[in-house]
Amino acid sequence: MATSTKPYMVRALHEWCTDNGLTPHIVVWVNEQADVPHEYVKNNEIVLNIDLRATKNLQIANDWLSFSARFGGVSRDLWVPIGNIISIFARETGEGMGFEVELVEQETVTAPVLKSVSTDDESQTGVVGVTGEKSPNIGSEERPSGRPSLRIVK
């Protein structure tokens, strides 16, 4: 069985954004496998700025995407299964690509071990762009229906 093209496309579009001075953002379907700041989740989705200036130790592997970033001045480690990425796009132009959500069982994905980032590290002052508010549906097993779509986030 061939591997998914999604991680390769995410890496390529991230590189394209970076090379062109654009800010790459991802939209993530949030369930129990996604370790993200739940206070910023709305309708089981979160938009994250994955620009190299806003993240620390960004890794886009074939099964997961991980990085550290500051939310409200507090450093947080994030971990997202690649299958949960709904889209990647450039904030400035909206150009990007949407994907099908490919949810996997908990046992098949192993989270990477991330090192803590001290809160006094002033070199990482980039703010991760997120939209939304706290969602009462966090942990819901609902799967998104229909075709994936991109929307402009301002």
C-alpha cells in the first residue's frame, strides 16, 4: 500500500509559503488524538500559524506534525496527526490546498516526545494565529461530512 501524499503536500506548501514570504496556516480537525490548546477550538477545528517565526522545533513527519508555540505568552507543545489536517494555506493570499480528514485509531499513532521550552525564552515571541473560541464539542466523535473546503480566515 502506498503512503499518503498529504504529508508531502503539506511540507511542499509550507516550503512554498516560506520561500515566497507568506505565512502558512493549517486548519486541523480536533479530536482526542490532536494535542492543541482546546480553548481556541471552535466547531472541532483550530487554525494554526505554522510559520517558522511563530513556532519552535516544527516537524512535519509522515504521520504527525508537531511544534512548540506561545499562546497568551505561555509556551505549549502541539501535536497533530497528519490525517487531522483539513487544509494548508497562505494567510495573505488564501492560496492552498484542502484535504480529506483521515482519522486513525489511537493505538496506531505514537506521539513524539517534545522537550519543554522555558517560559523566559524571549527568542520565540511569535504568536501562533488561531481563530475561534472554546467549543463545547471537544472530544466529540463526529466526523466531518462532505467535501473539504478552504475558507479565507482574516
